[in-house]
Amino acid sequence: MDLERAIRQAVDTGRVLLGTKQSLQAVRNGEARLVIVAANCPPEAKEDLMRYSKLAGVPVYEYGGSGMELGAVCGKPYVVSMLAVIEAGDSDILELGRGSK
């Protein structure tokens, strides 16, 4: 699977929440099906994400690039440290979660 293409397709055709606050809230509410976190995400946010995702059973995938690179993949001109996939749309992005659970 081409990761960047899958992320972009999910952003364009599915329902994806961008940002740390919205992603953490989606995990706590049980809406998120997968969370992708940038390699340089702030440690406090990453710790919160790991704690909440473990409780909720939501898989987390660490993107190898920075938040700026993840933002560019999403087609946004700003840093995206974390994103939550609610609905995958035409993307096969949820296959990432099957291997990391």
C-alpha cells in the first residue's frame, strides 16, 4: 500500500479529523477507527494518545515523517501532528490498523 496516497484519499473521500485536540477527542468518544501520528508529535500528546487508544482499542500508526510532511500529504499548508480516521472513504487506510493492533 502507498501510505501517502492512502492518507490523501482518506482525507479527500472519507471523514478525517486533523489535529491533536480533535483526534484525542475522537478516540475518547469512540469515533476514531485509526489514528496516525507524526514522528515529531509532542511527547505529552503522544502519551495521551497511547493511553486513550489502548483503553478504546483504537490502533495507532506512527508516520515516519514530520508534522509538516504529514500536513503536506493531507494537502494542508500547515503542520498536522495527528489525524484520526473516522471513515476511510475510498481509501484502504484502515489496513494499517490491522497490523498494529
